[in-house]
Amino acid sequence: MNFGSVAVGSKATLSGALINSSTASVTVKGVSVNGASYAFGGLAFPLTIAPGQSVTFSGTFAPSAVGTVGGSFDFTLKSAMNQKGSRGTFKTSVGLSGTGTTAAAGQLSANPSSLAFGMVAVGGSSSQYQTVTNSGSASVSISQAAVSSAAFSVSGLSVPQTLTPGQSLTFSVAFTPQTSGTTSGNLTLTSNATNPSLAIALSGSSSSPGQLSVNPGSVDFGSVVVGQSATKTGTLTASGSSVTISSASPSTAEFALSGLALPLSLNAGQSVSYNVTFTPQMSGTTAANLSFASNAATSVVTEALSGTGAAAPTHSVDLSWDSSSAVAGYNLYRGSQASGPFNKINSTLDATTTYTDTSVQAGSTYYYVATAVDTSGVESAYSAAVSVVIPTP
């Protein structure tokens, strides 16, 4: 029976048979095993085998050291009649051979070998990736993953988990401190590898959450003409510890925030300015809150905003001139330059010496000239131009 190569610590089993090819019964009284690495099984003795019958047995090779091992199963037999016609006892043997080889084994390695999370605010969280690799020659079964501190947690790793030779597994470890100070611990992976307990050192520090303040606490934009805008400046300041501002938004669309690129981290004592613009869409008073969300002790701080939308004022230009005798009336002209061109703005001949122009626009400059028309319909040249600047708004 040749068992071939078997890894130390493992075993191999083969089957054999005893066949009675004689014409008389044979009794197998017992078997002795020659070779410490071998074991016999499958038969109980004494055992009688009738002529022409056979029985099977098993042999097991379990090497304890590297190298070739020989041996034998030596059977003691008693036949009803020996070859000379008389009863007798004799022996027969089965040769045994096998080679013990180095056992295949798994080996776990961690990359990185430790995780340092640095400073994380109390109540905040920081995650890092961890990779374990089976660098051995046999599969490894990870049966348990345990962390020694509640401040650390593992995600993406379910156990039991088997890694074939060369296979890697990546998962994440999070540090979520609940109290200030330095925290250390271990992530321990239990497996059937040659290093059955792989410990990955974990560490992190934490501080009390910082404070975020907004100045001023309230802003009144006063009266702003509908459709126009007014802008004011505010300041955010971190104190105690660093603060990360994640989002900011006013509660109504008539107020707009600018000057901040979020998310934004402020160190303790650091300030940043921002702008708020009020653009009323209708007449009346508007109130809103500008909310800043962060990881500070107070997660949301607000600035009260208010403003009044005012209707745009209407403008007109009152014109008057000296009268001239023997005229039927006057025409009024308007242009955007002193040299013209000019467009007539009265629809009918004006017999008076006054005129009100109600079609002017805020912020514009106009130039006016007048002409006289006699009773024959002849119109005079333009008068000297008069300029008028319309206020804004």
C-alpha cells in the first residue's frame, strides 16, 4: 500500500483485501502494525475466511515528520490444512510506504499594521480602510473579529470568512469618540492561520466639540425697492475646538448667501466673513432665518434677517416756457443727447406753456427742446435744450 505524499498533520487512508484462494478455511488470528505512522482498521480478530471469500480492511498513514516512512501490516493466520496436509500457523504481510511533506498553512497579514485616526471631535466620526491578506499556502477561515473599545467599529467584514491563498479582504474601521481624550484598542481577527490571533492596533484622540457663533445675530436691511438689492456682511467664528460648517441656507428666496465655499473648516479662534443679499420680490416686510449647520456643540446656529420691499417711486418731469405771440401752440421733443435726435412727446399741439412728461425711467438723463407753430402751421426751429436727470430709484 503506497500512500504517496501526505502533509505532516494530515492523513491518508487506503483500502486492502485478504482473499482466501485455498480450499480450506483460514482464520486470521490478528495483525501487528510495523511503523509508528500507520494504523490498521476495518477488521476484528479472530476472523475466519471461507475458501474463495475475501474481507476488506483499511490502512491509514498520518506522518508526524517530513520524510519517507516504510512499514507493514503483519497478519498471523491459521489454516485448517497446511500445504503438507496438516494444520498449521503462518504469516503474510502487506508492505506500507508513504512520504511526509511540509504541511500547507495559511498566514494572515494586515495592511496597514495599525490605524491611527488622529483628532476627531466628540460625536463626530472618522473611517479608514484596512486590508488583510492570506499570504500562506492554505485557505484561512476567519472565525471572529472583535474590537476592544466601543469607540471603534468594523463594517464590511462578516464572519466566518474564508480567504484562499493570496486572497485579500478590505473593510473599514470607524472611530466615533463619545468622550474627550486619547483612546486606544485592538481589532483582533481569530482564524485557523499559523498566526491564529492577528491584532491590529487602533488609536485616536478626541476633544469636546467646538462652538460656532454668528455676528451679528440679526440683520435689518430696511427698505429696499422691489426688484433691487441690498447686501450686508456677517462673520462666523469658531471657538474651543475646530468646527466644520457643512451647509448654510436662508429660509426664503428673497435672501441669498454668498462668499462661503462649503463645507468649510475653521480652527479654534478663526473667523470667516460672508455676504447676505436682500432682493424683495413684492412690497411688504419679509422675515427669515439664515441657518448654519456644523459639527459644533450647537449643530445649527441662525441669524435673523428682515427687510421691507418698497414699491418703486414714479417720476415725472414738469416743463414750462415763455409764450410767444401769434402762435397756434407748441410742440415738445425729447432725446437722450443734447445734440439729438429728438422725438415729439405731445400727441396734439399744446396751446399752453406747460407740459408734464410722465413716461420717464429712473436713472435716465433726458434732453428737452420746444418749438412754436404759427397760425399758418409753420413750425419754428428747436429751442435751446434743457437736461433733466431722473433719480434712482
